[in-house]
Amino acid sequence: MPQLSGGLTPKQKELLERILKLSTDSSAVALSEMMEKSIFLKAPRLDVVSLDSITNIAGGAESGAISACLIFSGEISGNMLLVFPGQSAFKLINEILRQDNTDSEELDEMAVSVLGEVGNLVSSYFLSTLSDHTGMDLRPSSPMVVQDMVGAIVSSAILMLERAPEEILYIETEIADENSKIEGYLMLFTDEDSLDKLLQTIEVR
């Protein structure tokens, strides 16, 4: 039985890190093409964490954030969030659009499109690599971009599920070039049975 409470087993973590490395490498190539410069995508932390701790990890329930959310279906269902805290999303938008707009606090249509594409790249490559490794059918939707407080974003992700999870797969991310680093959080929300099935399948493949 996979270890859910208190984090991943060493084997689960090793295999997930291998899957994540493949997906982040593919995402980095796509982001480099989008931004027309070398981009590095790293994931310094990956674990299964309790739902109660998520908002604290991501800066606090009342901290402002922007997320790109993909719903996925197939053998298991749930959603994936790529969450950018504070001004990180606007920093990324400025980098991609090659602009210097430091006063942005609200998303316009172009910003939503840019963040949706980034969320789609990072989340879809992860789900695709996960599907390739496990043989599980995982089909992502188009992304939805939301600007709100961290607590509200997480609550909305939970409400999309039939059953609220006790724990989620949590991945810290860094999108970086030679001069700057943009922090984000990749979160996979699914019910406990589905997460259990996913981790079992990862271990036996």
C-alpha cells in the first residue's frame, strides 16, 4: 500500500522525480521556443502533502495568486493547478511579452492567454509523461485562468471533485533564465482512492 500520510515512500519519490524530470525538460524546450531564449524549468520539491498545509505552503490563504487549472479525466479524474503567488505571474507575462509593465495588478485578455498557454504546457506535459509511464489514460481539458486568493483557488479546485481529498501531490517549480527566477506551485487534486491507484501503478510499472 502506498504511503500517503506523511509523504511519499523513497521509491515513489524516485520514480515521480524521474517522471517530473522528463516532463519539465519537455516543458522547458516549449517555453524556450515561446520566449525565444533559453529557459530552465526545475522542481526542487515534490511530495504528497496534507490538504490543510497547502495554503500555508503557497504563501497563505489570503495571499493573492493567479492559477491556470486543467481538469483531467480517464482512468482517474481530477484537476491540476499551476499557481503563481504574488506578482510572479505578471513577471512571467512581462518576460514572455517582452514588456516592462511593473504596475499590473489585473489580467487583461493577452495576459490570460499567455498564462493559459504556460499552464497548458507545464501541466499537460506532466500528465502526458505520467500517462506514458503508468499506461493510464489521462486526458486534460483546456486551461482556465483565475486570479484570486490562494485559499479561494484551492477551495475551487476541491469543489470540482466528487470527494474532497485528504492529501494532494505538490510540486514546487522554478521557471528561470540566466538572470531571473519565477516561482510557482504545481498541484494535482484527485480523491484518495485515485491518488492511491496512481501511486500503486507508478510503483509496479
